[in-house]
Amino acid sequence: MHYLYVLESLKCKRRYIGIAANTIKRLAEHNASKISSTKAYIPWRIVWVESFSNKFTAAARERELKKNAWKRYDLYEKIKQGPIV
């Protein structure tokens, strides 16, 4: 299984979309400043997770969201209703 996850910075409410096989381990890496693109905004929390049967489909969903701002906006509206993890 692979997962698409959305993180939210507790510092400034910035969001980050990524994929991982283990979201808990990946969150720990983000919060340990091991990911250069997110270390300025720690601490992070997971606010959304979608599961996929393989890495290829998870990566396709990630590209779809990152490429299409309106789909990302729809996802963020769902996140406002409450975390799904």
C-alpha cells in the first residue's frame, strides 16, 4: 500500500502534499527537518490520507493534485470539514 498525505504546518497553516508507504515514518522525517522543502515550517501534522494499492497510482494522484489548483482547492475544502486519517 502507498498513501497520498496532506500535511499542515502548525506554525503557519501551510500545506504539503506527498506520498509514502509509511505516513507515520514520513511525518517524523518532516518534523525532524530531514526534508528540505518543509523544514522551515515545522511542526507538521497529517490532515488527510488517501490509500492506493501501489506507488504508481499514488504518484499519479499526487501529480493530479499538484498540477490542478482547483482540485487542490476542493481537497482543502474537505479538509476544513475535519481531518480524515
